[in-house]
Amino acid sequence: MTGAMTDLLAQLMATGNTALAAGFVVFLRVGAVMATLPAFGEHSVPQRVRLMLTLAFTAIVFPAVADDVLARLAGRPPPVPVLLAEITTGLALGMALRLFVAVLQTAGSIAAQSTSLAQILGSAGVEPMPAMGHLMVVSGLAVAVMSGLHLRVSEALIGSYTVFPPGVFPSPAALSEWGIARVAATFAFAFSLAAPFVIASFIYNLALGVINKAMPQLMVAFVGAPAITAGGLLLLLLTLPIILPLWNRAFATFLANPFGAGP
């Protein structure tokens, strides 16, 4: 009887150790994503909260991918190449998601520079950026979280195991090509969101040039500065309710297919 119980306990311990090793492998990929994940991985979020969020996402993802991870480990401790592959895959996915925050940051910087508000209004965020960009980022992250960002991130993490099986390094050529495409799409999308401000700035400077040509003695810069400031703030009020849904829709599309979709 004692021998049977000892064997049963040994089997349970072996199974538990294997499950813990598999959970640790999943934790590495999730943790790498969480290091740069929008909203949940922000620097303003305390580290303990981010750690608990990482454990929570791991608990969600692990049951869905446990069979694949356990088959990869085959009852052995995870080797170093498997651990490095999981971290690399997680960082690649996390950086791709982070680029969507860069879309709002870049769009806000372009808008602030175009309307001469880049230096007038300071930044209140952790990362240095114009206040207009900070407002766009905070508003966009709030909209994303209210739209179920945690659910879409969980689905993207689970789906990543189909594209990148556990312990398999991504192809460097494919990863670099995918990353370059994401960066190019980021700047293109940011410029398209800031296009109304660029057009307004062009019209404003064109009008100032015409007025200055007609009335050289008039200090058009002093007359036009309040106008461009008020116009930029009014344009932000009118366009932000349009920009945020467009950005959130593109973000949701990317999360649904992170390795094939773009902004």
C-alpha cells in the first residue's frame, strides 16, 4: 500500500513539474509581450500590477496551448533554445502592438508641429511628446481598453502559437520583412490621421503669404499666431472623435490577424 502511494505521489510530482515547466514557457512569451503591451504594459503601471497581469494572461493562454507546449517539452525541462525562442516571439509580437501607440504619438507630433502647438503646450506624460500627442495616446488606449483589449490580446497570444509553434525560432528574413512592413504602415497611418492638420497648416501659411504680399507692413506672424492656435485646438476637437474610432478599428483588425494584417 505504501509503495503504491509513493509511486502515485512520484507520478503526481513528475506531472506537476512538467506542467510548471510548460507554464513557465508560456509565461516567457506572455511576459515578453507584456513588456511593451499598450495600456497594460505602460511605464505608468506599477511593476507589481504588470506582474499580476502577466500571470493572469498566462493563466488564460496556458489551457489553450498546453498540449502543444507539453508535446514540445516531451517530459523534459525546457532547453535554453526553447526559452530564447519564446522570448523572441513575444518581443516581436509586443513591439508590433506597441507600434500602434507610436501611430498616435507620431500623428500627435505631426499635428502639433503643423499647428505650432508643439512647444506652446508641454507634455504631461512619462514619454516626452507634445500635449496633443499625449491626449491622443491616452484617449486611444482608453477606447481600446473599453472595447475589450484584454480579450483581443488573449486571442492574439493564443493564435501566435499557430504561426510560431512553441520553441521554434521565427525566420530572421520573414521577421525582418514583417517588421519593416509594420514600421512603414505605422508612419503611413500616422500621417493619414494627421492629414487634416497638415492641410490646415498649408492653407494657413498660404493665406499668410498672400496677406504679407498684399500688406508688407503688417506683422502677419503676430496676427496669425492666435488664429492657428485656436484653429488647431478647434480642429482637434472636431477630428479626435473620428481619429480614435479609425485607430481602434485598425488596432482590432491587426489583433485579429497580427501576422498578416496592418493598419
